[in-house]
Amino acid sequence: MIHVRLTRRTRGLRRIFVDRAARERLQLISGGEDPRELTWPQRLKILVGASRGLEYLHTTDRSVHKKEILHRDIKPSNILLDRDLEPRLSDVGMARELAVGGSHQTTSLLVGSNGYVDPHVLQTGRYDKKNDGYALGVTMLQVLTNWPVMDEALGDEGHVIVRCSERGLEVENTLPDGMWKRVLDIALDLVKPARGRRMLVANARERLEGELGQLPQESVQEPVQEPEERECIVCLSAPREVRYGCGHSQVCRGCFDRIMSRCSLSVSPLLCV
């Protein structure tokens, strides 16, 4: 699920991003040719949670000695959902802490995923909080439309930002009058070409919470069907069959075999009954 070496530098970051209850990637239910059905209130709830998570990363938390962190690879496939559709930001391979008093990271290597990288990064090599906000805005547009980040059939006009910038765009939805368009405007404000006019993630989170607060609570808290079997914590799909190590982590047989093939230690698995 998360390919990251647990070094001293990344160990703390992994605890921030990863939650064992997370079982599905947002990409699986908000995009593709056959997306799983999400209600519109649920989509809005997910966007609020993702923006809260990103805002927390961008904020210093002295109670746990946490510095400001840039995620640098926000996209639907890096947002995991638990059984209550609470989002968790994942994949810390590109995340970096900001130096105290610093405003950006400079890199000679391209970081991020195609379609989600702010053009400013391509031009300057500098990555800051607004670049994470840009990727969040692109992700929001996908959740609102079910469109891929890039439709190659449309050429230069195929990016989801270009398609969503068309005047009079409307997607069939069940949100109260005008709410879908207001949320769309929030996403577009995060990806404005003029960086100085872009909305901050904190402001986007505040506005999204305001929209979510206008919906009936029962529509947001709709029950989610529980799976018949608990999923493997690595692949999030196959049922758990093997308990290994300290006995707390449970994985499927296939993932266990792959883990053991890369491990130099001999660990006897305890099969779960």
C-alpha cells in the first residue's frame, strides 16, 4: 500500500498519514469508467476531511514537535477511505518537512504526479504550500465530475481544469441549489494561474465546512455496508489469513509470502482461525 522505508526521517511522517482502518482509495470510487456510487453529501464530507488533513500538515504542532510538512503528491489515489468514508492522506515518499521559518523546498527533480503538478513547480523547481493546494484543487474537480485528470482524446483541452473552466458547466447532482457550483468555484480558486490570487488550503477548508454544515446530518452520516471479511492491511483487498511478527498485523497469504521473500529474518507465521 505504502512503499516507504521507515527511516528516522520518515517514521513520524508515516504515523501522520497512514491509518490501518483505511481500506479503499478515493480513485476507486470517484473516477474511472465504472465508479462506485457515492452520495453527494459523502463526496463533500471526503473533500472536507482531505482539506483538514492537508491543512494540518501545513501547520506547526508543537505539542508533538511537528514542523510544517509539504505532501508533494496529493491525488485521488493517495487519499484512503475507512469504513466511515473518513479520508486519510497516504504515500509519504515525496513528503518533506519545511525548515523552521522556511517557505518552500527547492529541488532539481520533478516531484508529484502528471496532471497534479503545479506549472509553477515546473518553471522554478520550488515547491510550497500553494502547490499542494493546487493538487488538492485538481483532486476536488475530479470528485465533483468523475472525470480523469487528463482526457487524451481532447488533446491540450483535456485537462480537468480546462474542462471545468467552461462557462455554464453543470453536472447532474443532488446537492441544494447552487452548492455544486460554489464547491466547484472553491476548487478553481485553488488552481488559478495567478498564484497570488489563489485560495489558501485553510480558506478552502473553511468554505467547504460551511457548505457541508448546510446539509442534513443524516445525509452525511449514511451507513456504509461493512465487508463480510476484514481486508489485508497491505493490499486492502484479499481477506486476512496470516498473523506474523508480534501478532498484531494481519495480512493475506500472498502479501505475507512477498514480505517474507524480502526479509532476512525467519519468522514463523501463526495462521488465523
